Amino acid sequence: MSPKEKVLNTIQQHSNEIKTYGVKKVGIFGSFARFTQTPNSDIDILVEFERGRKTFDNYMDLKFFFEKIFRRKVDLVIKGALKPRIKNRVLSEVKYA
């Protein structure tokens, strides 16, 4: 199983817990999605929250949850907050769990 598949499977295995943070959709992008990760790479995770559930606490708790289960740094990005200059690239490579 590839590192990308391991990350996506782990997200799927924890989907019920992830939903408690108000998550509507979650995927990965960046080095893990492109198979270019290194042992020191962080995991880039794109998240979309349910309406009214995008709070600072949900965001931070979700980030800490992902860092706990993956035991590495996680860059958690909200889909609606993507900067225009990177939005198309991120959306073209995201792999949803």
C-alpha cells in the first residue's frame, strides 16, 4: 500500500470521529498526493466544513487530531480559504477520502 493510500485509509477509518468536528469533506494534496513525500514531509489536508461548523475550536481540534493519528505535522487548509494563486493547483491534485 502506498503512503497516499495509507493516509486516505486512515482518514476513512476515522471518518466518524472526523465528522464530530463538523467536517463535510476531507482530502489530501501536496507531496503525499503526488508521491513525492519524504520522511520529514508534512501532510497537506484540505477540509470543507458543514455550514455553521467552521469554528476556530473545530479547526484546531481537527488539526491536533490529525497530527496525533499521523504522528507528523499536518497543514490543514480550509477549501473556502484557498488563495487564488494556488487554488487551481490544489483542487486539481486533491484526492478525497
